[in-house]
Amino acid sequence: MLKLSLLEIITIVTAFQLTMLGFVLLAKREKQSNLILSLYMFSNALLLIWFLLSILNMFQMPTITAFYYLLGPLMYLYVKSLCIKGFRLESGQWMHGIVFVVMLCYPVLKLVLIGDSRYPQWVYYENMLSQGILHAQIGFYVFMSFLTISFYRKEIKNHYSSVEQINLSWLLLIIVAFTAMWLADFTAFLLAIFNLDSEATVYILIVSSISINFIFANFVVYKGLRQPDAFSGLKAPEKYSGSKITTPEIGEFANRLKTIMLEKKPYLNPDLTIRDLSDEIGLNYKYLSQVINSQYGQNFYDFINYFRVREAQEIITRNSDSKMTILEILYEVGFNSKSAFNNAFKKNTGKTPSEYKKSIS
């Protein structure tokens, strides 16, 4: 009877779970993000199956399976598919798989060109080089994933007046989990280079990596299939260099914008978007963004919050002796959270709402 170790059991369970999740996502492939995530799950499962076969010594396995070279690119493309509206896997996107194709073909080419002869020194340097390429590739895609999320976080402020409900924390969390999984493998690689690795240390790092992999896979699918509607992606911003709006028109629309803000107070709507305001003014939202940026030096989010803070100041001044709470005021002027209100208020006045209220009492 085959007796399996804890590591082998964890590997089998995780590989099976990843395969099942891959099929679930494949059945929901109406979204490009689900298709990409299913490919990630299958690649991850194949990686673990390769690892299982190698530790069971069932077959003579390559040092690193080619499927490991797919994880970084697929994670990056998954992030992009969520952050960019209308994202599609086009011909240019397949360039991210070049390293995978090269590593997949390398064992065959090696067998054809130099046969099956093995030299210990050759195998060692081959292993070090392939792992170096792998970790450099994953490091690059982890960096690009964080950069994409950072860009998206900044760009949503040009489109929404309230960003508290557009939750990016879960997406950041899965990238952190993926990074932690990779760092466990990378640490084992560094220890091997400097001959500091021990059997116990390597075992702990491998178990940690696979355990994170299992938790991460389940969390990604849970959140990925239930992502909020607000997280529908944004188109990449367009440059103003080709804008058809003239400088005099920018001034004219800036005056119209100010009039509407003061008279109609659209900022009191907590869900106001730049498209809503552009419809009110009768100006394309791209041009409205240009007007706000050029005339006020602000993005849409900060521009709207300026008027909300101004409204809050007036309410506090009028009701300085009343028992109207800060929470009541922030909801009345269009904010959704106390932290966002406090940050915007201090940014525009140099004081917190409570400090401002005390100063005029």
C-alpha cells in the first residue's frame, strides 16, 4: 500500500482543487477574466502534478516544468482584464507566452541536438539559469501587476466622485498572496545558490508555497466570480493633444461648470460620475475631464470633494450651536464614508471637521 507524506497529500489535494476550479471558470468563460483565470488554474495544477511525479520518482522529470513560466504572465493578464474595460486577448497579448514556448521546446531540442548525455556541471548551470530566468520573469510580472492596480486606483478618480465602494483591496490581496507563494520558491533558490539550504528548510518552504497556493486559488475564484459591478474596468486615458476643444471653449465650459456646481449642486449625489455631470453640461466627458484638469488642476474626484467640503463648511457654520453630528453632515453633502470626508476636509481646509466646528463655536 502506498503511504503518502503530508507534502504529497497537500500537493494532490491542491492540484485536484485547482483542476476543478479551472473547469468551473472555463464553464463561465463569457468574461475574458474567467478564461484567463481558468488557464492560470490549469497551469498551476500541471505544475503541482509535475512536482508530485518528481518527488514520487515515477518519471525522470525536467528540473523546472515549462508551465511554471505561465503563472506570472497569466496573473498579470488577469489583473489587466479586470482593470481595463473591454480587454480582449489579442495577437499582441500572446507575446507574454514566449518564455513558456521556449522552455517547452528546449528539452526536445536538447534531446535532438546533443542526445541524452548528461554532465553534472552542465545540469547544475542549466538548472541555475532556468530558475534565474523564471524568478526574473515572475518578479517582472508581479511588479507590472502592482503598477497596473496603482494606475487603475489613480484613474478611477477621474471618473467617479466616490471611490470607497470600488474595492481594490481584494485584488491587491491576491497579488500579495501570489507574491508570497513565489517568494517562498525564490528563497529556496537563493539558499541553494549559497549552499545554505537544508532538507528541513526546503521542506518548510515547499509546504508553505503549496499551502498558500491552495488558499490563494480558492480566494481568487470566490472573489473573481463575485466581483462588484463597480469594478468593471476603465478604458485607458486618452491624451489631450488631439482634442478638438479650443482654449476659449475651455474657459466657457469652465464657467458653465462652475454655475451648475453652485446652482444645481450635483455633488450632493454620492454616486455622481463624470458621465452624469457631462450630460448635465452638454459636453463629452473626455472634454469635461480636460476642462477640470486644465482650469482647476484637479482630477474629478478632488474637484467634486472640494464643493462637498465647501457645502459642509456652510452647514457647520449655520448649525454651529446645534447637535447636528459630523456623520449627519457628511452624508448630507454627498460623502459615503467618514474617512473620505475627514481626508477631503483636512486637504481643503487644513483642519478636521471637528477642529473646524470648534474653531467657529
